[in-house]
Amino acid sequence: MKFKEKLKHPLAGFLIFGVALLLIPVLYPVLTVTLRDSLARTLVYFIVALGFSLLIGYAGLASLGSASFIAVGTFTVYSVIDVLHLPFIVAIILGIVIAVILGALFGIVSLRIEGMYLAIVTLGLAEIMTEIFKNLDKFTGGVSGTSMKRIVMFGSKLSDRSIFIIIIIAVVIAMILTYNLINSQFGRALLSIKNNQSAAQAMGISVIKYRMIAFIVSTVYAVLGGILMMTFTKYSISSYWGLAISLNLLAAVVLGGSKSIWGVLIGTFLIFGLDLVVFKGMNLFSGRWQNLSLIINGTLIIVVVMFYPNGLMGLFKELYYKFKKRRVKKDEQA
């Protein structure tokens, strides 16, 4: 395979994107603390949004429990390291185990309920989890939240720059894994169930199996995202992980395009990054305009939902094909 052909492969794009992100740790000394924190948070939300895109874009399942799963990840890593005094790898393994259990629980619910009713039920389950977090003072800090000490690996404490590099690696792995999932039998089965459940069952596709797996994978993404978030920010409070975060994740996926990895990236940056990185991280606006990102996001969501149901990535593809068609016509006329 020639070098140019290798660059055209989708996985090459993910690796190039990861290399480009490595410029952030290189420029770490000149970046403000707020900007670093904003960039890290946005990248973690992107990982969670990728898992959610599998759920809503391919399985057609609407869930509003993503924020509570992130909270599970944050409190898991705190409990393992600061309360139980166990290694960081234990937090990752335990987080995955808990994610599988929670994903299976939510998946069972999805077998009985669909559409907006599923969203309402998952919201109710998420609120129950939030109340549980508030009452588990030892493991979550209760209503006051909790802070965590630096993580020790290989005998030394991880610096913020090292953790940022770990987040970048996790982003690239999540993108590659998501690409492989949506282009595998798993992704095709989810789409067939979403488009016509009866026809999918007639072809021998197990609705129970694939819906359960979809919820489990999405939950694993969210819990691991929470672990990364807590590892970097070192603080979490249960009240923060409420409905607003779940709705923003939903908006990011819908806005960018639920069936496109790059679309989810665009949507995540517009919903989370625009506010965290541009307005707060760079401190471009203050005073009465500090919530300008909410107005911009709201306007974008309304326009996209009304006129471009495939998201901004669908719009970009449509414009590209129109441009390509015009160029072919000009070449034929010439």
C-alpha cells in the first residue's frame, strides 16, 4: 500500500489527530491553568459522547443517564485510591466491572420501554443514583463533594502533563475502537434493529443481545471518561453530574452527527469546548456576555434539528458533494 493510500485510511486520520493534540502538552508552560483544564474536560466529554453516539445513533436508544455514569467513574477512582489505598489499575478494572453491571441494568430497562419513555426512565434511574451519591459520604464526599490526591504510577506521582497525554491516548483509542465497532457486525446489527426491529428479528438478529451490548459499551465509555476526568481535575461533586450534562452530551451528538466520529468531535467542541475553552479558557467575554455560548449552542441546535437531521457532518458532506458535482460539470463543459 502506497503512503498516500495509507493516509486516506480513516484510522490514519485518528492517529494524525492524536499527534496534533500532543502539541498541547508541548505548549503546556504557556497555557493558562483554566485553558488546560478546559481542553482536558472537552476531550473527556468527547470520549463519553462517542459511546453515547453508539447508543442513540446506531441503536436508536435515548438515555439521559450518561452524567451519572461519569460520576460513577469519578467516585470509583477516588474510593479505590484515597479510601481503599489500592493501585490505579484496580480503579480501572473496578470501573469497567461496575460499568458492565450498570449498562446491563439500563439495557434490561430498554427491552421493555422505547423512545421518550426510555429517556424518562433512565433520567429517573440517574436521579436515584445521584441521591445515592449524596448519602455515601465516605466514598463520594456527600453533598460537599470530594477531592483526590495525585495518582502514583511506577513509584512517582503523575504530573498534569502526563495525565493529559494519557487522555489524548485514550481519545485516539476510543476513536479507533468506535470506528471498528460501527463498521463491524455489531454496528450493522444495531442499525438494522434501529431501522426495523421486526425485520432484524426475522433475519435472526437478537435484539436483547445487541441492545444490552450497546448500553454496556456506552456505559464503559462514560465510566472510563469519569475516571480520566477525576484523575485530571481531582475533584468531583454529585450535584454537578445532573441532567444538564446528559442533555449537553445528547446535544453534542445530535448537533455534530450521531453516525460520524468527526461529527461527534465537532458537536462536542461546539457544546462543551466553545464554553469551556473559548469563552472561559481564553476569557473572551465576561459580565453580561459570559453565557453567550448558551445562546449560540441553542441557535445551532434549533437550526440543525429543523433543517439538517444528519447533523453538521451531514451538512458538510452535502456541501462537498454539491461542490464536487459543480466541478465535474465545469470540467465536462470545458
